[in-house]
Amino acid sequence: VGTPRYMAPEQIEVGGVVDARTDVYAVGGILYELLSGRAPYDGDDAMEVCRKKLDTKPVSLRQWRPEIPEKLDNLVLRCLAAPPTERPQSAADLARALAVGREKAAPVRTPRPFLRSARNSQVPWIVAASVFVLVVALVAILAGRHDPGAASSVGPAPPSAAVPLAPVKPAPPPTLPPPVRVVTKRPLPAPVTTVRRAATEPARPEPAKADVLVAEGEAAFRKGRLLESLVFAKKAINAGGGVRALLLAGVANLGMDELDEAKVAFEAALAHEPNNEVAQRGLDEISRRRP
């Protein structure tokens, strides 16, 4: 899946679609860190980094380094856009955008620009050109993985001689079997009773689906992905997951310091099982944390 620092928002959300634009996001994170010396998002733990990616936008590169050209800054921020539709749609699109920016950059006139980086306004594009060499290799790999037809678009393919095709004989029309006459001695009764009984029965939970959701949520919780485990817990509750799903929601909320939500989940679990030790310990922990 990837590390939280370079993961795209669709890799964090449940059900997100991962495609070439996900790789573009990762390349944007690498470019941001190479140009500014810091990650686009930072936090005390992986959960905080993931939450910032879903709720906030990265700070402009020009805030850390004002000499960075605005077009380069905008391109990197486009790569880090949360909606995939706002990013370059493929690695090939990103490579073209980087190439255009490199061609428009001012020529480097000094043989040793890095000795005067604090006063030389051309350094960002020198850095970008260096980054470009690294990124183009990565972009080429990504383009080959996601755009199998990209290689053929470099130049027109040489014309090939037409291969004559043998005439295709039409298939004979299908013949239908003679109609079968069914004779019954007495008519079959209409299933009226079955339909009425099914309509009056209450909706039953889906234990198999709920168990799968709870199992996936518990696996995410063990890996420290609290937000993902909470999403699975809520889906399991809606599918009739019962006490096990409520306990998962309680511990996930407790891990994120959402004490009110955790209390509701633990109290609901105790309403089903009054002697549940996990729910009781959860309520005790909430009481200890609150002043």
C-alpha cells in the first residue's frame, strides 16, 4: 500500500480507486520534499498525517523557498491534490509538464551556481532540472505500467502490408426443435402463501458480511490504522455486527481520543452484554482520561 508520507488519499479511504494518478501523487510528494527539504504533511504519528491529507491542503513551496518559480510550485501542488481528477492524469502527462517547465527555464550562466544559492534566483530551476532527471526515470516506469500503449504513441508505426483474408462462409441458420406439448392433469397452485409469509417476515441481519467487516476492521486496528478500522466497525454495525462491531468502534474511537463516541459504543455493547469486560474496561479508561 505504501508509507503514510507518500500515500494518496484514495489509499487511505475505504473503497478508494488506485490507478496511475495515485503514483502521480507519490511523485508529487517526492518532488515537494526534494525542493523544500520537508514532507508536504507531517504529524506526531501516521494517523495524524493521514487525517491531514484528507482534511487539509499542503503549504505552498514558495512559503519555504520564495525563489521557487510559481509554475513549478503549482505543478507540484497539482500532483498533491486530494481529488484524483485535479492531478495530472498519468505519468506521461506529468513528464510533459516537467519538460515544458524545463524548456522555459532561464539558462544557467554560472558554472558553480550552488556556491551562491542564497542570491541566485536560478537555483530552483537547476534543482528542478536535477530532479527532472530522477523523476523522468520513475515517470517512464509508471507510464509503462499504467499506459501500455504509451510507447506506441512516440512515432507512427511503419505501414504493414495488408493480409488477404479468406472468405468467410455464412453459418447455416439455426433450426428450432419442434414445440413440445405439455399436458398436465391438474393445475399447479400459485405460491400465494409463500409470498405473503416472506413479505411479513422482519429483515434479518447479514452475519456473514458483518463478520467479514469486523475481521477487516480488527486487522486494520492491529496495524495502527484507527480511522480505517472505525469505518469497518460502522459498516459492520449497520450490517448487524452486534457486540463485536460495537467494541471495535469503541476501541478505535478511544485510540483517537474521541471519548464521547467511544462511550456511546461501549454503553451500547453493555446493553447487549451487561457483563462484557472489554466494554467495562473501556468506560473505566474514559473516566480516567476525563478530568
